[in-house]
Amino acid sequence: MISLKSASEIAVMRENGATLAAILETLCREVRPGRTTAYYDRLAEELIVAAGGRPAFKGYHGYPATINASINEEVVHGIPGERVIKEGDVVGIDVGLIYKGFHTDTAWTILVQSAKRKAQKEIEKFLKVGEETLKKVIEMARPGNRIGKISQAIQENIEGAGYSVVRVLTGHGVGRQLHEEPPIPQFFDGKIEETPEILPGMTLAIEIIYNLGMPEVILKKDGWTIVTADGKISGIFEKSIAVQKNGILVLTP
């Protein structure tokens, strides 16, 4: 069942999301060569606790950390540890916050700059497509539209640029739970009218999860980290939003 939020609940989620967006911005700004992913996990937890919240991911189905830190071929759910960030790495940071009983969820992927600028142009283009796709589909999450239209637009935009969507991972509803109905796939091959109608009060975590190469992915032995089957880079962009009668409110701006 899809949970529709009241105006007061959305106000709480807006406060939550603004805090989380600021935390993610800080984490991304601090990414640099020589630091381990564990450093950013500790920093994220410190910032979340200082803001009066709790990490949404830590302990969720046994997940051991505050953030997902996915580098290069890691698609999602990279467990922070002693892996050291290097020049030219592609780093995806996904983080969630519980605050006043509600969750928000957001993610961004950045390129760690390198002296080899020419080699980075393809990666910069790849990441720009993901960022622009997220912006485009958020604008589609208006009352009266359908979830299938969002999925269809994600697939068309990503595949139209020559990349591949990850079909086994989806966006989702978000609110009192980290993952709520409805799922928001990265692809669409059914009937639009059979997918959920977008209604005022819906709160959604819209995700763009895509690969430079093949769409196939593999789950590593740690039971969490998902990597590209061909070893090429992956990207994730995500924002939490609320659907309102007069349009869209981005909760994690």
C-alpha cells in the first residue's frame, strides 16, 4: 500500500531532507585522494548525530555502516572500509537519515580529479547524463502522471546516451520506512496505465543507477556490494521528493 503523507508530515520530511542534503554536500566536498572510505563513514555518522538524527542505513537488515561508498566498478552498497580513494576514481556516496520518525535518502556520484584530464572527459560526460536524467524525471513526478512514465524516461535517457540501466535495482517510496511502495524501476516494458498514478502526498526516493558498459551486475561475497559484471564504472544519483497538489517539493535539494 502506498503511504500518502499529510502536510505536517511532509514539513518534517522537508526539515529532515534539508539536513541530509547538507550532510551529503559536506561528504562530497571532502572527497579527496588518500582518504579511506571509512573516514567518510565516520564523518557522516558524526554529522547525523550532531543534527539530532540517526543513520538510516546502519543496522538496516544487518548493514554495518552509515553510508554506502561505492567506487568505480561498485554499483551500490559498497561497505566503507580501508579502501583508499585515488585520483581519477568515481565515488558514489549514498546516505539516509532518520529524523523525527521519518526517513529521507539521497546519493551523488563524483569524479576525483586527476592530472590526466583527457582521460576524464568520457567519465564527466557519463556522470552529466545521470545528473541530467535525475533532474528531468523529478519534473515528471507530478500529480496525474504515472510511475511507469518515470521509469520509461530513465531508460530512454540513459540508453539513448549509450549507457545501460541497472534493472535489478529501483527507486522507491520513502517515509516512515526507508523503503516503501511503490518501487520505481530504471526501465519499463509494460503498460503505463497499469502502473501507480502519482498522487499528492506521495514521498519518493527517485534513483538513477546506471553503468558505462553492460547492464549486468554481480553481488560480492560480503552479501552487500554489487559490482558491474564487466568491471566498468557505475553511477548513482538520487533525491527524495514530495508530490504536492501544485507540483514537486525536492526534500533533499
